[in-house]
Amino acid sequence: MGASQIQKILPVQLKKTCIPIISGQLLSILIGLTAICNGLLSKYNINLPLAINFPHYFILFLFYGVPYLCFNLFKKLTHSNNNNNNKNEPISNTLNYNINDRTITNHNSNPITDNEQIIILPNSEKTFMQSLLVRFSFYSLVAIIDVHANWSIVTAYAYTSVTSIQSLDCITIPTVVLSSYFFLSYRYTWNHYIGIISCLIGTTGMILTDYFIQSSNQNIVHYGNTSEIHLNQLYNSTINNQLFTAKQIIFGDFLVIIGAISYGLSNVLQQYLVLKYGIVEFLSCVGLTASIITLIYTISIEKHSISMVLSNVTSIDLTKVTSCFTGYALAMFLLYSLMPLILMRSSAILVNLSLLTSDVYAVLMDIFIFHHSFHYSYILCFIIILLGVGVFNVNEPVITDKKDQQSNCFHLISRKTKL
């Protein structure tokens, strides 16, 4: 290979490696912002994990779903009018939709690319109903998993420390790796394993740093009015400065584990659906179904809690609480809007590895807002995680040959329903 070829390949490879890392850090900043908003709300004893997640789902539907629906209805009406005007034309001029090839072709024209694929024009009513049912089932499944993942993680802030949440949300990584292996037929090489291990080492170092900083900032024994409360019975949260009992810690950790596994499954399924059906359709349908699910849950479960918050509105800083709700909703909206774009250019594994640095951004925000301690090892751990992401992204995971790939469950469901 000549010097001129190396000069051409190097910028392309550098761009291919750096863009996913940089975009992943943008997602990490947004997640760090949501953690700070949750911590501030916990400080005011406000724990509404369902109500706080409804706005961003609804905004997703309004921003993507309403224009998508209107545009598709317009295209369908236009297509119907064209059919009425061309009733006497040969059948060969009609459009055929083939979702397996992901193209819409006209026998007298060139294929329409996936970017131009705006509306589903099935060959029969039966095919249309099958397509609609299976797509709706997939989107509903993602919405159900995602709603419960957000519910679990946000609720955990009221029961366990931020350190526990940081440590246990790493379970997302093995979940995504295994899910991609079985469902997307991904196969990994040495650089992927080294990258994953490096990221987990960096995260572990960050958790240990957080733990030692907390230990140095608190007394070994707290004294109450009548009794001595030991540190092994009550634990401290870095953000909301609340004390938790051992039972609360166990319950909170369990919620984090459930949320982390759910996030991993949701991201893999999201990657599959975005690549197959497109970003706008995904965000529109998931935004709608998740909004309905969250609204039903909120009315059924959090009605009393919302009433309590509204009744005590005079005793809290309304401006800060409103800012937290608004900041959380906007951060989540941007996160959900950017995530599919990044998934299309990388993978669910790379995205989740990049998100491990969100703890660093949360700590930096924590320093400026709460004036907590900072240690140089946070930067060291941050660099280790970024290096791990870079090593992972040197070579993309290998997708198995067509015969093996068609045996994964997603493809089997689509093939059975002729999608």
C-alpha cells in the first residue's frame, strides 16, 4: 500500500472511529443532565417516575408522529386520486411494495430508495393488516420495555444511592452484547472484548472513586437523639443527601438491575426496527404507544402522589422543580431523537459503551451545582472508557452469513408475516 493510499484511508478511518465516540458523548451529557434533574427532585422529596416521563413521550409523538401521519394521509389520498385517474392503464404501471428488499419499485421506472420510502402501499388488504399488526406489536413491545425501564431507574433514586445506580447500570453492557449475539447475529473479535473490558474497568474505577470520596466526607458513626446509627445500616446518596435503610438499598438495587436489563433489550430491538422501518416511523409509533401506557399508569398509580405535591406547592421552590421537570423532558426528547441516528451509524453495543461516561458528566454537573468534591481519578477513568470505546470501534462486529442471520428471532417473525 502506497503513501497516497494511506493518506486517503487514514482520514476515513479516523472519521469512522471518532464520529460515533463524539456523538456518544453527546448522549452521555444528556443522560448526566437527567440524573441531576432526578437528584434535585429527590432533594425536594418529589418522586414521580411515571409523571416525569410522560412529557417527553408525548412531545415525541407531537413532533414526529403528527407530521408523519398527516404527510402519509396526504400521500395516500394523492395515490388514490392517481389510481382513479389511471383506471384504464395496464397493471404493470402499479407500484409493488416489497418490505424484505426495502424498496418500492415501478416497472417503468428506477427503484425508489429507502430514504424516499414514505408510505406503505401493500398489494392487498390482508398484507396491509399483517404489516400493520406486526409493526404495531414491535413498537408496542419497545414502548412497554422502555416505559418500565425508565420507571425502574427513576424510582431507584428514591431508594438507593447514586453510586449503586452507577455500578449496577453496567449490566446493560452484557445484556446488549448477548442480545446482539442471539437476535442480530453479531460476532465479536479480540478488539471488541478488549474494548468492553476497558470500559468496565474505567467504570469500576469511577465507582470506587465515588465511594472513597463519600467515605472521606462522612463520619463513621452518626449520633441521633437516643441511639447510635451505624454506617452499615444507613447509606448516603451523593446527590440528594438522603439516608437509606438496608431494605431500601436492596429494593433500589433490584429496580436498577431490572431497568438496566430492560434498557439493553430496548436498545437492541430499537436498532433492528430503525434499520428496517426508519427513524421517523419508529419515534412516531413508540412516542404514541409509550404516551398512552405512561398516562394510564400515571392516573392509576401516581394520582395520590401528584395531589400531595400540588397540595405542598407553597413549601417547595416551584421555579427549581419546574426547571427540573422541563430540563428532564427536553434532555430525554433530545436523547430519543439522537439515539436512532447514532444507532444507524454504529451499534447498540457501541452506544451503551459510550454512555458509561455519563457518570463523569453527572459528577461535573454535581460539582458546579452541589459543590461536591472532585478527584483527578475521574478524568483518568473517563480517558480509559473513551480508549475502550475507540478500541471497540476499530473493527465493527461481524454479522454472520445470510443463512445464519435468517435464523435469528427477529428475522423469523418478519419472514413468517411476509414483512
